[in-house]
Amino acid sequence: MQNTNEVIKSTDNTEVVLRSILFYDCRLSKPSIDIWGLERVANGVGASMKVEYSGDVYTVEMVDLVPDDTGKPHHYELGLV
């Protein structure tokens, strides 16, 4: 988890200030979860993904998959508000 004040554009084209970025390693992070699948399910029912970390609840505003040097998935970066 890394604190940030990064400004991004949301899906409805408004500016959003991220509070934190959560890094999720595709190989080492536990439990192993399908982040894209969770995002699809949340969006399908008109909801947002939520993450609880150290007693605080965050809303996931964006998800980026970062590849390794061979093009395979290395980690996800979840932008949290």
C-alpha cells in the first residue's frame, strides 16, 4: 500500500484524487484472487469493488495490470479512494 495524491480521470470523465495505490503481486500475494473477475461482477451489479486494509475501507477506482519483462502478468495496481 502506497499513499498518493494522484489525480486520474474516472470512467464518467470526472477527476478523482486517489488516496492510495495497492500493489497485488500475481504470484506471491495471498489469497490468490481474480481481480478482473471481481471487477466485472461489481460493475455488473452497479457496485464498486471495496478493499479493507488495516481497518479502513477503500473504494477501488481503477485497476491496472503491469506485465513483467516477458509480457506475463507481474502485478496489479489498484487505485483507491
